Amino acid sequence: MIDVTINGNHTAVASGTTILDAARKLDIVLESPCNGNGTCGKCKVIVNGESVLACQTAITVPAEIITESKEHENKTLQILSGGNSFSYPLKPAFSDGYGLVVDIGTTTLVAALIDLSTGKQLDSESRLNPQTVFAQDVLSRISYASEPDGLLRLKGDLLHVLNEMVANMCEFAEVSPSSIHEAVYSGNTAMLHLACGIDPAPLGKYPYNVPLECGLSVVDAELDIIGEIYLPPIISAFVGADITSGILASRLHEQTQTTLFIDIGTNGEMVIANGGTLAATSTAAGPAFEGMNITCGMRAARGAIEKFHINVDDSVTYAVIGGEAEPTGICGSGLLDIAAELVRTGKIGKTGRFADKSKQYNITEKVFITQNDIRQIQLAKGAIRTGIDALLRELNLSVTDVARVEIAGSFGYHLSESSLLDIKLLPPEFKGKIHFVGNTAQSGGTAFLLNTDFRSEMLDIVSRVRKIELANNDDFQREFIASLNF
């Protein structure tokens, strides 16, 4: 066994153990969104003055290791807590006390404490989903859950943070957690499995079966409330309760105009509604929109470039979260702005290559975007666009038939219409039709909490949604490649 010290904490590990595994043994949070594959470059640590990747560095001699703390991200992370909704009468399952609505996102957690008798939100709190330090995207998290104690740790870390959020909200509102009679979990299918401690492995392989039964209430003694947890119905293995909540909040099934609803993120879930007929699909956009496989990428926290513009004299203007004078990285909205501006000004061509044959574009001395970063953006936007085209084809529609486009989610809310159009993530025919509707997973979850009639209504709606599995589409690869160009 070899002695190792990480941030002043001591342990002994077998020779060949990676620094990442040693850190996990010590319960030290060390971000590794690619789950130790060595592809994200986010688990850098300092060993004897040298920067190395913790997941790729084996411990063979006694070592002292220093990691970079990420605790500041929870304090400065930009997370949207509210979304569009509609008016409805109060009809909760309980006539008094309080309820909880939790949007369990792949990257973020948003919780709200609701007075069941009035429908009033008493407080809300947002955090980084603690599972992101082990795996950034859904498939990586499913893989981590299959490791020894992986599922137990993913659920345990999530519940630990969620219980802290509940305690904080109850203290602020001066109510007891014991007076919370019901909670609603709104999240994608994999996140609900992990939150309930159900093995999500079947979601990651054909035929993509869903072990967790949703559209009902369960009890979990690990959540610090006395009541039940309602799990909204899910559409498929990769179109989850967050999208069901979005359908409810936007009343998609009642729209008289053809409406496209897109939650742009690592999963790229989307639904199209036409005359009461709904079709849904999901695309593996990957972690680029979260900045996780981008060289200077970071989450939407202090120091991140969130807006970017190239002026006529080739100088640049940008906005940094927290008002910092010097940026430390680029978050998703800034990333799309930068790509769009490089396209608009001809600095990158249709195929995504830099026009001057350089390998990167410098914003500051320390913040830049590389040719590989551009490729990651192309892969993500190509996946979204291919999904849109598949939905249109399913209902025999063209892009001109779409009258309204709703962009949901915290990430989507911070995007601009021009950037989405300039990089051709959305077709030019959508100009002037795009609406940013916010966190509808949260607002729809609140509707599920406050009016139980919506539960049976959405069970019926979900059962009739046409589910499109892009992996079974013979033309997917060809259409995906065609969608990569700017």
C-alpha cells in the first residue's frame, strides 16, 4: 500500500490506483464528467508542482496532491428556477400543509416550497447536481451507476444535497419539514431512476426498457419529508417527466398552431404538436452545451463568458457572469454566441474550419476556442437539428408549417435567437417564431402538485405521444452528417 495525501487528507491505496479513485475513497469531490475516460480534461490536479489529469495518473509512489475547489460554483451558478405556466384551480392531494417541487436536471437541481392551501411559492433554491462530478451526461451516469456502490453513491449524494435544500427553504419560510405532505420529482427518465435508487442500466441498451414505473406516488424515507413523492408519467427511456411537465406547462396538446417544443441540453429532448397529435424524440447532444468537453468551457458560473459579439473593427465585446473584468472560461450560451459570431463574420466557414487555417481563436490570453471545440459544437447542434427534422417528417410537416418554437430549460433561456439561427441549429424559417419559456419542468411540476386532475390527464396524453427512436432510423447517420455544416 502507498500513502497519499489529497488536500491534507491521508489514506493508503494499492499501487496503480488512480488519483481520481483515491480522491473518491476520501470522499473528496473531484469533477470528472467523462467518468474517468480522460476526454473532458476537467479533473486536473497538482502533483509536485505539475498539473495532471487525476483519472489518467496512477499512484506508484507516496504523493501530496492538491485539487481545485469547485464549491464556489453552487454560489454563483446561473440556474433558472421559473418557467411559463397557465391559470388553473387549486386541487392538491392534501388540503393543508406544504408541498415540494424538484426539477432534477442532469446538471442542476431546482427545488421550490409551495403552500398547498394558497398555491404560493414560499421559497426556492438551486444547486449543482452533485452527480455531475462523477459523470456529466446521462449515458456516463448510467455507466457509473453499474459500478460497485455507484448507484448507492449517486442517489446518496443527490438526497444529501436535496435534504440540505429542503432544510434551508423550511428555515426561511419558518415551517417544519414534517408539514411537507407531498413532493413532485420532475426530471428526465434516468435522473428519476437515480433519485429513486433504481438501476438505470436497461435505459442504456436496446430495447431501452424502463424499470421505474411512473405516473404514481412512492415513499422514500431518505427524503426529509413525511409525505409521498409523485413521479409524473414519462414518454420513453430518453424523453422523461421533465418533458411531460413541459407539455403540461405549455399546454402543447391544446395548441391550435403547429408548435415545436425543445429542451436544449445534453439530451436534446423535443416534442412537436400539430392539431392535438404529439410526437417526441431525444438526441444525444452531449455535454458541449454545458461547456464540459470544451477546452476553456465551464458552467454558467462567475467568470464565464455568457454573451459575445465581434464588432465591425474586429474588436470583441463580451459579458462575463459576475461582472468579472477578466473571464476564466466560456459557458454554453457564450459558446454558441462565439460560434455564431465566427460564422457571421466569416472567420469559420460552412464546414466549421477556421478560414485562416489557424487552430484556435483567441478571446483573451487565457480564454480561446479551438478547432476541436468548434467540432463539438457542430456535433451537438447537428444532433438537435436531426431530431427536429425527424419530428417534422413523422407528422408530414415542413419547416414552414411550424408557427411557434418554444425553447425550454435554464440553458435555453440564456440563448439568443440570432445565435441559434446563425449556426443553423434552427432553420432560418423559424426566425421571429422563437419563444424562450424558461424552466417548464419546474412550472409543470408545480401544476402536478397543485391540481391532481392533471395527473390522469397527462397519463392519457403521454400514452398517445408518438415516440421516435432515432437509432432505429436508417437515414439518421446521413441526415446527421448533413446537419453538421454551418
